[in-house]
Amino acid sequence: MPRISLWKPEKGNDYKFIDNIVAQHYRMGGTGVWLHKYLGIFDQGTVGGDEPEDLTQQGARNKTADHKNKRVPETTIQDVLFLENRDRQYDENVYDLRGVYNPADADFDLTQFGLFLANDIILMTFHMNETINRIGRKLMSGDVLELPHIADDTGLDNSKGPIPKFYVVEDVSRGAEGFDPMWWPHITRVNARALQDTVEFHDILGDGEAVEDLQHLLSTFDNEIEISEDVLAQAQAEVPKVGYETRHLYISKDHKPGVFTGDGSPPNGALLVGSGPSFPDTPAEGDYFLRTDFNPHRLFIRKGTLWTKVEDDVRRSWQAANAIVTTFISNTGTITSSGEVDSSKQGLSRALKPRADF
């Protein structure tokens, strides 16, 4: 009589029977999952000119029609230094799968570093063979899962439709609960994190150039920038300048302006006769004039035959820097090079010409 053993080195009829039962459980009880299949990275082409092809695929994406439909296999690493694939390409088709996971409440963890969302990671299982038959391979890191059952369709503004929920697969393994009595696995277990609006997923979310891009629906980056600008504008309206406001106070003739009170305005409601880089030709006694060629601007009063200094306009607009750094940031000088005169203050966009990586 042969020795009884559950283990069999081949996947026979018993394996197929159990695998079919497991598949039925997922078909009947699993939730719908729309899979955006990761295909690899876009073909980067050559770096430029007659240079050889970039073997590590670190060059800028070639968006021409010749390279748009080309792709590099999923096993290729685009940037071997940071071990990341930034210019990811995803299948235009969306695959319908069935998955199972344990929903959890959206709790926040308050730590010394701030407030973090605790359940932005889900552990989901899929039937292994069903997944392979549908997408042509097993799940891998980089695949994006869209869960339609948790799309937010109850928002205050649903003019753009329900807000979808995406998760990106980070790790794939065999589920411990998926092994049958014959020690063959039937379940794939994935560790997926909530998708963030980054360059890796522009092929799904879009780059924001088109109005219909998902990026406009998911990302609040533009709104955050607008809010930040509004906060700065409100701050400048509330406290337009540094120092102390003294124009509403009566100033005696013997008063000497303080370090943070000089604003270049005549005291006690007196009016300026003008401002500019030079004094007027026919001044009258007691006239106030603001010289704008001084840094900071300087207020003078006419006394007899003299223009006497009153104060400097030290109440400049708020800037996130000290006085020395401010002179560098607000440099108004010029540089002459090869007969051309350029401003000393230049934006980084003009000083540096970065090559786009996507």
C-alpha cells in the first residue's frame, strides 16, 4: 500500500478543484477593483545630439509620436541612483478584478512630527490565477488599484462627479491564508498605499494641462497655493510695513525719530512738495521733500538755505529675511557683460535651465 501524503509535486485535479472554489469565493464576495496595469517606463530615447542612448533611461521623456508608443520592460530601473521609476507608463485599458480586505476607520495619529493618517495603507488579497489570467502577469509594485466602492459621491460639490480613490501597490506576496492542504498557494496579498499626486502617476492623473485631467479633481495643490497667496496678501494689508505706525500721532519739533518709526512721511499732517532723485529749484521755507535716490529713501525739510534731514524711510515692506540678506534679495544693481547691461537680480529660471524629466 503506497504511503499516504497530501503533498504532491504537481498541480493535479485536487489543486484545480480547490483553486476553483477559492476563485468562486472571490467572484461572489470580493469587492470590485479596477486595475491600472503598470507597463514600464516611457522610452527615453537619446540624451541629445549624437550622444549614445541612455542605458539607464535617465534622460528626459521624448514625447514625439515615434517614442510615445515605445516602452521599456517593467523590470527596468530608470534611475539606478535613487532606485525609482519616475516616468511610468500605464495601460490605457482598465482591468476588472475582485479583491478582499478589511475596511478600517480613518484615524489620525498625533505625533511629535504632526498629524498623520493612520490607515492610508490597505492589505488586500486577490485570487492568484484569476489575476494572472486577466492581466497576463501577477500583480507587481507600481500597479495602481482604483476602488469604486469608496469613491466619494456625497461631496458638497459633485459637479465634476465622484472623487475616485486610488492605491498604488508597494509590495506583493503570497497570502498565508491561501495555502491549501497540499501546500500550494492560491491567494496573492498586496500592500498598497494611498496614491499621491506625483510625477510617477501623470500617465493616469494627467499633468494638469487639460481641464479633464484627474489631477484637477484629486489634487488641491492649486487651491493651497491660492490660499497661501491670500494669507500673504491679508498679512500685508493688516501690517503693510515693519516698525511702528506714527502718522496719527503729534510729533514735537525736537523729537528725534526712532529706529522703527521713520516712514518718510512729514509729521503732523504736513504735505510733501514732491519726491524724486533731485531737489526742486524754487523751494519755500518748511517744504518737505523725499529723496528717492537714497537707500532707504530720505525725508528732508527746507530750513533757510539748507535741506535738513528729517528721517529715513526704514519702514520697508515685510520680507522673510534680515537687513543684510534683504539687500541681496532686493539687489537693484546692474551688471555689464559683453556690452549688455543686465539686472543683478535674476530668477533661478533664467540662471538655470533644468531639463525636464517627464
